[in-house]
Amino acid sequence: MMRKRSATLLQTAALWLLPMAAVAQEMDFDIGEAKPKEPKPIYTSEVELGVGWVSEDSYKFGEYSGLETKGPFIIGNLSLQIRDPYDSGDGEYYTLTGTNLGLESRAIRAEYGKQGKFGLFALYAATPKYLHDDARTPYIISNDGASLTLPANWVPGNRNTAQMTNLVADLQDVNIKYQRQKYGGGFAWLAAQGWTVRSSFTRENKTGDQTIAAIFGSTGGNPAAAIVPEPINYETDNFDVSLGFAGKKGHFVLSYNLSVFRDNNDGLLFQNAYTGSWPASVSYPTGYGLLGLPPDNKAHHVRFAGSYLISPTTRATANISYGHLTQNDPFLPFTINPGILAPIALPRDSLDGEIDTILATFGVTSQVTPKFNMRANYRFEDRDNNTPRDIFVVVPADSANQGTLASSTARINQPYSRKQHMVEVEGAYRLSGGAKLTLGYAYDQLERTFSEVSKTKEHSIKGKLNANPSATVHTWVSVEYADRNGSDYDDNIAVISSHTDEFLGPDPEEEFDNHPLMRKYFIADRNRLKVQGSANWLADDKLTFTLVGRYNDDDYNKSTIGLTKSRQFTGTLDASYQVSDAISYQVYYTYQRLRYDQIALSWSSTTPPADMVNFGLRGWTNDIRDKIHTVGFAAEWAAIEDKLDLGFDYYFSRAVTSSDMTAGTALTLAPLPDLKTTLHNIDVKADYHYSKQMWLRLRYQFQSYRVTDYALDGVEPNTMRFAIGLGNQGPDYDVHVIGLSTIYRF
């Protein structure tokens, strides 16, 4: 009854107002219009502070965010901007921005300056990487992480973890993670009209652990390993300085960069957990190994980049850089075990590594006619590795005494170099009806040293058509075909260039590592077809559809063994619907399919020559297929104007990797299980506005992750016979996150 009565009163009021307005108009008396809606004020600063809660521990969920631990966390974000008014003052400004201030992924940046004169900044940023929270190891880890020893009650195994009777009892939890922390600052100074000087310095500390295999033995029946934590204690300094000029017809920047990397650990010392066929002193408890860690190094780069307007319709660009990289960290010894005989010393104390790089790109773009544009680019890259070559008679993972110059363990380092020439030409012509046709050609030549293929040449042609069939439909499609061919495949260059003449003997061409018919995919002859396209349809002023697709087909038509085909397809359909100013929806679906076809042949040094090409007997194939489905839905709703805003976002992704394998009659086939990953994510957000400047934000997130991975599931530290694992499993989780915060703008 109340609703009906209210409606009646409104109708009556409307009837009265209409004639009154008419009378007032006749009497030339203005009763006024409705008060216009005030525009929303512009605020330049914002502060958010609150508290959140994570329901479960999960390194995978908090891999980069810092939300890896169950319990409360602080929500803290800020953006402060103070500037002189544009029509007064001297352009002075202050800014302070901070994100995730309560988490280990926090970042903060402060700036101060005067517009058109100078600017200063300082920054700090942290990025975590959480790897495994369920790893276990029997090793006792030193404080700096660079020494791993076994407990006093350790029982070794003769290359067999099943004989390590105290292994399970000696296991201790270890969290594998690392953290990057970057801090620094810099300035920009407008030295004169058009001239700017900039400089900055940053230091990044990276500390924590990752995993590495610690191995004794190298071949035949003697290798044994343990997966262990590798210490990370890196420090990287970056210094930049540049001089820039901007004028009416062009601009340029001349810059210098120095990068210095330091590893505060020289190596990783680990105790041998096994006994075996190697010398007795190398076995437990006296045997120790020493793994080299990333060496200290430096890099200098000088760069010039600029562009010049040759005419009102033509512009030229150039980008030239020179780099000088050095690495001179002292070598570790061949072995630290006194029971290993190593009479031949290292040929020098350090690598004395030196690489010079040149990268130059030149380009011209021109509007030849009002309808025809052209673009041409040239790229030259030269990576010249000047590291000296020497013979290193290595000790094979502490498993045997040092060999002689005639042994397979006498190896020569290979300082790889490469050189590239690349030319691209493209023309675009505007057709009638708003369409545009683009045609292009590219030539790419790569030369490599110590490579099975010394030179590859690739020719590619492409075409693209942009068309608008109607005022509401916009489309484009492109097709590209590329043909790569290389010089003769030298299948044994890796052996000949890395071994001594004494080892190779009178017939070095008879030696090889990989099967002579195998081709490495990145230097193999290849035909490539790439098709891409997009269509956008504005059904009306509220509804929009977008379709995007991409297909890539690589055919390695001259590869008998190796990767023979690679096909990739991605398609996405997206729809957006703006119901009103207050309500909008979006839904999308993406399908990805990847397929890789491989051909291989099982052989060893004792395989008869005839069987090395008998695919019906010893050949096997593996067709790997990845299928990925992703679907999402999002909605925004201003439930109460200027008071309550709601948001909802859901996405689901499922990926399956399967292997379709066949094998010759002399081989036994064991099919691999599928790899499966499933992810659900829900985000719900509600903003309640106290006033125009302050509101309360409530946010909820749920994420569910499932993975089926035969390399992890059920693999305990003692599952593998010849390797002690960490026992980390697939990172399944169901995590709820809730947060409540207040946001204030001013």
C-alpha cells in the first residue's frame, strides 16, 4: 500500500508541476533548472592501509607475491604527488609511490625535481621466488650454505640409496627460496635547451637457495648424485650515464653502462654420500666434491641511438652499441681429493674470458605518397669471443685419476662466436574503403663458430591486409612464409674441435658424439608458415566481440633424427557487454594446441653399424601434444551510485601434456603418463565509499591448483637408486585470501 500511495503522490505532483511550469513560462518568470551534477574532484594522492589473512602455507601460491605463509599480513600502498600549480611557482614536484609495503614483494620510489630543470629519484624493490616448501635433505648446511656435510650416523650405500639405512631418519626440512633486493637512485638534468644529462646507480642483492645436482662419477657404471641446495649470494651493480639531445628535426642519446657481478661464494663443498667403484678415498666419509658457482664478471656497454627527420615525410634511425665483457675469476682445482692423482696442472689460473659485441641497426621510414609508405631496416650483430683456447685434462667428477693428453678427458674449450646480417623491407598501400595492404621481405644470415652448421640463410616473405568491411567491423590477417637453409652439416665438429690430436688419432673424421643423422633444430633446415588474424565487431554501442587467432607450422624437412615438425595454434574469443554506466561484463575463452614430432634412434658404441640406421629395429618416435583451455568471466557493478562498487573475476585453466610414442622391435616401450595442471581463481571486490575521498575495500580471493607430474608425485628422497632426491611433490593447494583496507585520496 505504501508503494502504491507513493506512486500516486508522485503522479499528482507531476500533474501540478506541468501547468505551473507552463504558467511561469507565459509570465516570463524563470523558476530555475535542476542543479547540475558537480564534476568529480581530481585527487592526486592516495593511501591504502589494511590487514589481510592467508588461509594456507603454499610456496607455489605466493611464488612471487610474498603470500606464501598462513596468517595475517599488512596491506599497504601509497601514491603521493605534490606539484606547484601550472600557473604559479617554479614547477617543483614531489612524488612517493609504494606497493605491497607489507609483503616481501614491496617496492617504493621517491622523486623530487623542478619541471624543465632537474629531477632526482631513489628506489627500493624486492622480488621473492619461492620454490619448494616440502624439500628434505640429509645434509647439514653451513651458515653460508656453501658447505654440505652428512650426520655422524650416516650409513652410505654402494651407489644404492636402498642401502642407506639411516637416510629417512637423517632427513631434515629445507625451504628452497631466494630473494632479490634492489636499491639505488639517479638524476636527470636539463643542462641547456634540448640537452639532458641522466645518470643512475643500482645494486641488486640476490640471496637464498636453488637446487643443483652434486655428482661423483661421470660415465659407465659409476655416477651417483644427490640433489642439494645451491647457495645464492650474488651482488650486481649497474651504473648508467647518458647525454641526450632533442631538437626540431631529430634527437639522439649517447650512453654508457657498467655492470659488475659478484658471487660471494667461490664454490659448493659437499660430502660424498656413497661408496662406489671410484678410488676409496673418494668414497664416504673422506670423499668431498667442490662445485663451481657462477663466476664474477664485468660488462661495459657504449650505445648511440638517434633519429633524424630527413624531410617532412622521411625519418632515419640508428642504434649502435659496443660491449666489452670480461670474466677472470680464479679457477677451482681439478679435484680437492688427495687420493686422486692429477699431475697435469691447469693451463692457466683463470679463464681470461673476453667477449666483444657490436650491435648496429639502421632504419628508414618514408611516406612516399599519401597512400604509400615504405620501411627498410638493417641489423648487424657481431659477438666475437676472444677467450684463449687451452687443453684442460679434467678429472671426471672425482671418479678416476687424471688422464693423459690422449684420453677423452683432455678437452679444449670452445669460445663460441656468432655474426648476423639481417635486412627487412616493407611497403604499405592504402586501398579504398579504409583497407591497407602491407607486403614485406626479410633476409637473415647467421654465422657461427664451433657449430655443426657454420652459416644459415633465411628468406621470408609476408603480407598483411587490414580491412573494415563495415563501420562496426575491423579485421586484419597476415601470412608469412620463411625458408631457412644452412651450409653442410658437420656432425662431428664438436668432437674434433674439443679433443686433442692425440685422442683423435689418424682418422678424426670417424669420431662423433651425436648420431650423424641427427640435426639440432635451431640450425637445421626449416620451412615456416605463420598465419595470424583478428576480427573486432562492435555489435552495438554496448556489445563488442573480438576474435584473435595464430597458427605456426615449422617443418624440419631434412632432419632424419631430431625434431621434425612443430605446430602451434592459439585462438581467443572475447566478448564485452556494457549493460549501463553502472554494469559491465566480459567473458573470454582461449584454446592453445602445441605439437612437437620427434624421431630418435637408440644406439651405443657397441651397436653394429647396420643397426645404427635400422629404424624398424632401434628407432623410436615421440609426438608431444600440449592442450590448454582457459576461460574467464568478469563483472563490474556500481551497485549504489557513488557509494558501493562491486567487482567479480573468475578464470579457469587446464593444461594437458601427452606423449604418443612408438618403438622399434628391438626396444621395449613404456608409455609416459600425461602431465596435467588445473587452476581455478576467484576474485571478489567491494568498495564502500564513506565520502568522495575515503572508502573501505573488502577483497576475497580463492585459488585452487592441481598438478599431476610423474617426475614429482610419489618420488621420495630414496626412490631413485643412484640419486638422493629432495622429495618435493607437486604443489597442490587450495588457498583463501581475505583483505580489509581503507583508502584515502587527497
